[in-house]
Amino acid sequence: MGTIQVHEFISLDGVIDTPVWTAGYGFDPAMGEAIGAVTTDCTAILLGRTTYEMFEQGWSKRTVADDPGAPFFNDSTKYVVSGTLTEPTWRNTELVGGYDPEAVRRLKEQVDGGLYVSGSGTLVRALLADGLVDDLHLFLYPTARGTGPRLFDTEIPPGTLSLATTQAYPNGVVYLHYRRAS
């Protein structure tokens, strides 16, 4: 049975919108290593439509010479949760349809290894609300955004996570890896 591994860039006040606001902090190479470690345990990608479209633009033409993560993003099967996307536009893509927690559970059972999720705020909130996230990988930026979509909202039931790993980077970002508490 597979797992769902969520990766998010997040502000101190919980905002996870399009992370253009992270550029001012730079990207420490150790952050890339941490993200690479997450993808190493994953055999497929699960995305919402908006993030899928952004990732396709950003990754589909990259090669390993451009970025060591390119083979993972281009060669892995990408499962897209969307009620509006009618045809895949990036190789190795399968459309799942609109969000259905039972369909995601079946997908977890079918996939050998982890399903990597990045961004996809609407999808991630639904996965959290339905208890489908196994690991949450947060890169916490030392800023408050004030407004924007937040990771946790009132639809997500209260719960506890177990801290698995932390790492602080010179740019002020802190990596927090949480596991679902048993």
C-alpha cells in the first residue's frame, strides 16, 4: 500500500499560496536535498489541476542537466484530481476525476510506494480532512503573509501529528517533517 507524502512551502501564519514570495529567501541546496529525499520514497505524483498546470510549464521541458529533479517529475506517473481537466497535456499523466476520498484510497492501495503531493492546496486540505495524508513535509518561512489560502482551515478536524525530522537552514527556513499520529 502506498503513502501520501505532502510537501508545502508555508508562511508562519499558515499561508501556502503560489510560493513566489519565497524567492527573497533563496533556495539553500540542503532544501533541495530534503525535497529530493521525499521524492526518492515516491513512485508517483498526485496533484490538483492548478498545480499540475504550473508544474507542467515548469518541469516538462527540463532535463537532468537543468535540475536533478527533472526525471522524477517527467518520468513518474502523475495522477491529477480535477473535475474540469478533460485531457492530459503532459506525458505519463492520468486523470482521476473530481475529488473522491474513496478513489484516492484505492489509488493509495494500487501504488507501490509514495504519492508525492506539492502545492495543490484545495486537494491537500481535502486529503487532510479525510485523514489520507501520511507525511507532511513543511518548509516554514520566517514571514507572515496576512492573507492567502491557508493549509489548515475549519474543515480539517482537530488532530495530532508526530514530529519526525527538523532542519534549520541559514536562510531562516525550517524544515518540519510530521507523520500521522497513530
